Amino acid sequence: MPDRVLTIPPERLAAWLAGFARRHGATTHRAGPGAVVVEAADGAVASCAVPFPPLPHDDAAAPYGGLIAHAARDRRVAVLLVRRGGYAAGVFHGAALVTSKVGSRHVQGRTAAGGQSQQRFARRREKQAREAFEAAADVAARVLLPHAAELDAVVTGGDRAAVDHVLADRRLTALAALRDRSAGLPHLAVPDPKRVVLDATPATFRAVRITLSEPDITG
């Protein structure tokens, strides 16, 4: 049976692992800084990526090396979503949004025109994009930067190049450094960064990704 990748909310992790043991038999685990691998009596394996790595240590007295408690911890996380023409910035405590700002700037779409008209259009479009990124940087500086000292992580999403452009702003050096230290977290694939999209991001960045390998019992 091919491996499956599941995303489990931290609140459901203990119940999911208990169900895994019921279905497949007694389990053992190996805990590392980036993953906890759970092996069952029938050969099934659940490799649990540690959210907000690393896992501090393998606590032999805690279930699954302390993974459940680590995943359930409420963290203060900054989220920055950027696409051409749109941006959203917010600070979460656990799954609760503490502060946020969402905005947009018009950036023209591509055109099939050629020649000098195409060149003028490209220059105008790049100017609009640059102004949109500057607006996003202003918002990040106003909304996220005051919380930099208390943040556990910076999560980004949308257009990677656009995010990099925004975080290159000198004011945001602390956020860029924390984003780099949060490299174990996913870059979020999101549509236009509206408030409803920002509100939904904890379901992804807090989730535990589990690669599940189950024995083929058809033979």
C-alpha cells in the first residue's frame, strides 16, 4: 500500500496515535529533533514530523517522547502572506489571531502587446508591484515588528519571491532572521491574502504532518 501523508491538528494527535495503536497493535517509538517514528506490531509505521522543530528532547516518561505536549503548546507566531497586489500580516497566539492587517494594491495583469507598448506596460507593472511590496513591508513593520521579541516563529505564504522582496526591507531584518530559523515550517500555498485566508492559516502551520505506511494485507 502506498504511503499516505496526513495532517492532524495538535488537539487530535493523542487520539489519532491511540487509534493507530488499536488498529495495528502495540507500538514503539524513536524520537529525534525533527521526527518521531512510531512503529506498530504489524509493521505499520507513522513518521510524525515535529511541528516547530526541534523536539527539545526525548522524554522517556512522556508519550511519544513528548511530541503530544510539544505539538499542543500555544506559540506566538507571525504570519506574512504576500502575492502581487495583496498582502496580509497577523500575529497568532495558538490558533487565536491577536492583531492583523490585510491590504491590496492594484498590479496590472500580463498583456500580449509587443514593441514599445509592451516595454512601457512592463515598466508600469513593475512599478506597481514595487509599490505593493513597499506597502506590504510597511504593514509588516507596523503589525509584526512590535512583537518580534516574543515570537516563536515567522510563517510565510503566497509568492515566495514576493515574500523575499518584502523581507529584504531593512526594517524587517529581525523578522527575516526568525523566518530563516523557522525553516522547518511549511511555506503556505494560499490564494489572494484576504482576511479569511489569514484566519485559516493555523490549521496548516500548527498541524502535525504524518507519513503513514501500512502493510499490504491483500496478499
